[in-house]
Amino acid sequence: MAKSNKFMSIVAWLTAVIVSLSVGFGMIGGTLALPAWLGGATLAMVAGWIVVIGTLISVVMAILGALSE
């Protein structure tokens, strides 16, 4: 893979991680909410934690995968 393609892939991946964490923490903190008919603040907080934990697990797995190559 060309260096510029690999760099752009890393930038895109890092951007996705930052956005995922921002959305997750926004849902946990109440900045982003769901309407009451979709579960309201409680479901938003649970979904936020799922997003944050899932993102952190995927980051660790990606780092471990890169180190094993």
C-alpha cells in the first residue's frame, strides 16, 4: 500500500475513534439524548457506555493487531 493511502487510513481511523468517543461521552453525560419513546436518558446513557467500551476494545485490538504484524 502506498504511504499516502496508509496515512489517510490512519487519519480516517483516528477520526472515527474520536467521533465515537465524543458521541458516547455525549450520551453518557446527557448532552445527546433520546426521545422518551425511544427510552430516554437511561437508554442513551447505557448506549453511550456500550459505544465507549466498544470503541476502547477496538482500539486495543487494532494496536495489538498492528504490533503482531
